[in-house]
Amino acid sequence: MAGESDTTDGLEFANPRPGCNINLSRLRERVKEYIDKHHYDSALFWADKLVTLSNGYVEDVYWYAQTLYHTGQYHRAAHCILNRKLHKDHICCRYLAAKCHFECHEYQEALSIVDFTDNPLMPINRRMSFANQSIIEPDVLPLSSKSMESSINVLRGRIYEAMDNRTLAMECFREALRQDVYCYEAFDLLVNHHMLTAQEEHELIDSLPFNAQCPADEVELVRSLYENRLKKYDKPDVAKLPDCLEVLSDNLDVIVNVAERHYYNCNFRECYKITTK
């Protein structure tokens, strides 16, 4: 198909095909609109045409691969990116190609892509760091290298966990959370998959750069929401919500956490009262 051509010409700049008088920007917006509406087949149809009309412009190839991913065509999506070697220069493309192989349970292939480097002899710890920092992301793609670092580490951690290497998985999830304190997925994987002791959970919270990454009015909120989910059965603890979480007192997730804390404190009456409201 047109979107899977072997050509690597015109990847960095939008050079419409000779004789093409179509407004490609408008067509790109239509593709994204169909993705937002979950009309993935429609998005795929027009994304494929865009790749041809723009002579393989990198943004159009990326969104074409996204539509293939959304329609479950993981191998085609990965091939679309890897065949053009876009994973070498664009971290969004690297992430998407690796995620495609992860969805196919091809964990070694996914890890090879996510940790890609031109120097295969580089030690694994340096390779992981290099893989996150070596790309200069062009403005044409939606997410910058900096904003993707946490996502790359979450995916890397999920790959290691699937390969039964929980130690490396834990380190990846920890690093992902330090890079983006709002990345709840990394926090949830650490806590709900029981990768840390109660003490390690509290040490992790204390090490997170809330002040550096959060607006002043959100620092206590984010920290308290995470603390509210830490191990509730380790020892009796105060079940009352912190003042900064009172605004979320009727939020179901917060209510369940409070009820669980009462339960593990053996305060069964209060737990029952909360859960039967």
C-alpha cells in the first residue's frame, strides 16, 4: 500500500506530489478528528492517502502508523516506522514501534527498539539513558523528547516485567515517576504490583520532585493522592482525609481508599458505613 512504500525520500519536509492541489493541513486535521471520534477505519483510509500525497512526510507517516495501531495492525504499524528508520531520529516513532511489538508479546524485539543505539556494545545502564536523551525531536511530531522520557521508561518497565525481570522493571517505573510525577501509571505499577516495601514506598514519595514539576497549588494535592494509596495494611494509620483532599471527599476512588484504610485498621463499622452510602 502507499503508506508502506519503501521510499525514504521527503521524510523531513512536506513536499506534496506534483499536481497535488489539495490542502494537506486540512486533511491532517480530518485524520486527527476521526481518531478523536474513534472512527479508526476512516482515519486509516485518509492517513494512508496523506502519506502518498505528501511524499512520505514524517508527521503523516507517524499518524498513519498510529491509525494502524488503533486498528490492531501492530506489525504493519511497526514496519511502517522501522522500514523508514524513523525510530532512529524520532522518539515518538521509537515508542510507537516498540509498543506495537509489545502488544504482539514480542518482548525482545520491543526492548531492542526502545533501547536502540548505534553502539550495540554500550553497557545496558548507559544504553537506557542514551536511548532517552539522544534524540532531537523535530517540531512536526506532537510530543517532544523530554515529554516522552517517562513514557519510554514505563514501556521499558512493562517489557522487563513481562520478561520476569522485576528488578529492572521496578527501576524503570521509579525513573518514569521521577521524570513525570503526574505519571500515575508508573506509580500504580509499583504499588499494585507490590514491587516495593512499605518503607520503600514512602522513600519513593519523599524522593519525587513535586516542587519542581507541580504548580504550587497542586504540590500537596498530588503528593497526598499518592500517599493515600500507599500500603494500608502495614500498620494502623489515620484514616481521615488530609485537608487538601477534602475537595475530593466525594470522589469514588478517594472514598474506596479511605474505606480500605478503615478496614485494615479493623474499624469494620466505619468501613461498612462508608461502603453502604
